[in-house]
Amino acid sequence: MPVAVTQAAPTATSPTATSPGAARGASTRVISIDALRGATVAVMILVNNPGDWDQVYPMLRHAAWNGCTLADLVFPSFLFLMGCAIPLSLDRRIAQGADRGMLSRQIFRRAALLFALKLLLSAYPYFHITHLRLYGVLTRIAVCYLAVGMFCVWVPARRLLPVAIGAILVGYWLALRYVPIPHAGLPGRDFPLFDARMNLGAWLDRGISTWSLHWLHMGRLYEDGWDPEGALSTLPAIATTMLGVIAGRMLRGGAAASHPRRLPALGVALLVLGAVWGSVFPINKSLWSSSFVLWTGGVSMCVLALFHFVFDMARVQDRSAVMGRILLVLRIFGMNALVAFLFSGFLAKTLMMLPAPGAGAASLSDWLYRVVCHGAGSGMFTSLVFALGFCAACFVPVWGLWRRHMIVRL
């Protein structure tokens, strides 16, 4: 599988050496985006790998249905930041006269590689074609990157971007609210609104899964009768990525620096709109509701504005060794975020597959957690400690890449 390994610019070993010309990484990289992406991936690993799934702090557990916790912010934040990065590369190359057909082929290739990596991760460690799930985190990332990348390449009028976001969000709400489901009836009349199994997206996913299982012998759903990364709910996820493009263009164009209140003001406006819309279309990650897009987009935009002020404008890392080290860790994670995510997935499956060295444990993962508990019994704190240790293990390969000044790109 072809990947590109970028040789980043070498720098001094000081963790505070993070200026654009001296930072480990390409000089065109935005510090705040790398740092926030690193924080997002670190929290993602924490959320996905507790020592005991029954002992998880509420904010690190996904909302049962409606609502939004810290865990629910991770995936939309990652898509938002992916959107931020798109104009930093594409807009510059388009302005320089790059061939749009060539850019489109590169976007399609990267999306295809992301989907291939998703299938590889799904097939590990025991491959059986009927167990493969077509939907998933990497599939959604690939589709969002493909859709938004193509939009940015072929739709030069920037004013159409917010129009597209609005059309997607309103259209998605109207579809879930008013479109009848065959053999089931009308939402809100024949079955509850925005039910997990009884909604247009779940009906569509069941149809796609039935077709793919029959003809491709793969394509099972994550849940019974529905999938949290389904086809229809990927449309509002594309809108999340588009919100990131708006923020990225503000950073690239200098608006975030010359008018520092614009980015957080837009974030607050999105939060208010999301909260208001949530009264009729609940904030819901599994549905990726329109209110969820606005709410999480507002959070991501406000946090990015904070990171931009702290690290890009005020540059506190130049005056504080502690902040410099924190930033360094975040950027190491953020510059090779895909490597960290994939490594965490393969490592978790490997630990669950390997036998325990001692009696009384079902797997090596279970045995390691018992070592962490050390007779104290399983609890939320010990479960979090295990997750922190797992996150530290996932830091090792990206730290090795950073030491060699390498950034892995698809």
C-alpha cells in the first residue's frame, strides 16, 4: 500500500523550539491545528481503551442516545480539523495553477487508501469476509475527505460553502422528520421521532447491508438494525468537515490573527444555534443530527481559537518550559495522528488476542489490567490509569517518527 513519508525539517532538541521556521515539521504547518489534532487523538485513544468498560467516568463514555459528552466530541473534532487542513494545502495549490484533475485524482487516491486501511483493520487478527463491516470511523473519514476535497477543488466560490452546509443540515432534518419509511409509516405518527431503529438512516443502512451481504458477503452493521456511522448520517458529517474548511480559511487568510474575535464569535454562534435546534432535533452523535453538527462545530471552533491564541499568537511555549513540553507532546501526536490511531487499533486487538501469562485472566489485556489494579479492584480510576498507559504506548511509534523527522502521509 503506497504511502508517502515526508522528511520534516530538523530542529533543535528543545521542546520550546516550535517557531514556523524551526519546528519539527513542515514550515507551512499551523501549530494550533497540529496541537488540537494531537489532543483529539489522545482523547480518542483514552475513550476507546479503558481497562474496564463497566468502569468509565461519565464524560469518557458516549451518551446513551441524546446528549453530548467529551467522548462524543472526539470524532467530530477530528473531522473538523481534517477540514481545517484541506484549504491550507488545496487553496494554495489551486492559486498557483495546479491542475484540478490531478488534485482530484490525489484526493480520490487518499480516500481509497483510507478505506483500504479500514478493511485491513477490520480483518485483523482473524479474517472472515462475512465479519467485515463496510461502515466505520475510517470509512466516514474517507468519504468526508473525498466529498469536501472535491468540493473545494471544483467549487471556487467560497460563499457557496456555508450555503452547502445549510442545505445539508436542513435537508437531513427534513428527511428524518418528514420522509415516511416503507412498511413502517410516518415519523412522529406511526413510530417515535428519531428512534434508533426506526428512522430513515437505519432503514437505508439495513437495505445496503442486506444487499452487500447477499452480493459481496460482507457489510454487517455495528448495531442490531442500524449503524452509528451509516450512509445517510455521513451527509451531516460532511457538513462538520466543511465547518473546518471555513475555520482553516480564516487561519490561512490571516483573519484569525487580524480579527481574533471572529473565530470564537463564530464558534459561540454555532453553539447557540445548535442548542436552539436541539430543542426540536436533539443533539445526537449516533444520528449525527444537525444540532450535533452545530454544537460540536462550535466547540471545536472555540477550542481551536483558544489554541490559536495561546500557541500561534501569544506563543506561551516560548516563555514556559512546561507549556513547551505539553505542546511538543500534542504536536508529536498530531503530526502523525493516523499512525497513532491505527497503532491503537492494532495494539488493542493484539492484546485481546494474546493469551495471558498467568491464570485467571482471559487475555493479555485482561492480565495487564489486573496488574494495574494490583489487588485494589476494578474502578473508574484504575480503568483510566490503564487507558493512560495504553495511550502512552501509542505515543512511542509517533515519537520515533518525530525523532527521525518523518510525517507519514497517504
